[in-house]
Amino acid sequence: MKIPIRYISLILLLICVPVSAWAIAYRPTNDAVRFVAEEIKERTSKLENYDEINSQYRKMKTIADVIQDANEEACARIPEFHTADQWLESASDAALSFGLIVQAVTTSGERDEGEYKVLPVDFNVSGSFSSVYKLLQHLEKMARLSRVETLTLRRLDDERVEARFVIHLVFGKGGEK
């Protein structure tokens, strides 16, 4: 039995058309659908963290607002001029009220530190440790922004210490008053 070539060609054509349709159209479409499905999963997983990211953003915004308020409050505590006389008087009165002996209070020249100036004040007192600690707390609570640059304590006996503070009074570029 001899099969004509025309029948074999027809059978091959009937086989090749669906296979080529699968290779040309169906398989790339499936790849594209799979790619889009993966992208949707990825973007959906990012959206799952959206609430957490929003809450973190709100917390960060709140913290930034608190920092801004603290910065404004600190800037309000910086006078335009050093007005050291008032601060020195207040600090000396506080030291005396805590039972400390003020041995020396001196200032050295003011200097620039960024957009502000500082006036170093050397404050030497002696008395009980608790009184020195109370004085330090009092200086921190004063309305004026200052920085304790150095603090040296030396024991004189079992009950008394000698303390030396170098405190920087911060003020604006206004110069001396």
C-alpha cells in the first residue's frame, strides 16, 4: 500500500498548525500572564506593609515635630547678648543658698561657635557633694541655655569637695551688652 505524498503533506499540515499555534501564540501568552501574575503578587505584598509604613511615617512625623518644638524652645532660651552679670549673680546666689563657698568666678573672652557665640565661665565652689549636685541641677534648670564644658571634683575631706565648673553661656551674634 502506497500512501500518496499529498495525504502525508495534509497530515503533517494538520499536525504542524496546532503545534505552531501553541509555540507562537499560546506559550508566550502564558509567559506574559505568569509575569503579570508575579508582578501583581509583588505589588500586593508591598501593599500589605502599607499600614505599617504609614504608622511608621506618622510616628516619624510626630518625632520630627517634637524635635522642631524642642529646637524652637532651645533657641528661645538663647539671648541676643551674653548678659553674663545677671547669670553670674543668680548662679552665685544659688551656690550660697545651697551652703557652698564660692571661691572664684571668672569669665574668659567670648568666642564664635557656629552661628552663636559662647562665653566661658569658670566657677569654683566648695562644700558638700549634695550641695554641688543641687547647684548643678539648678544651673541646668535656669532659663538660659548653657553647657557644662568641664566639671572637676576633688575631695577635701570626708564631708567636703571642691568643684570647678567651666560653663559656656550661649548667646546670639549680638556681641557684648
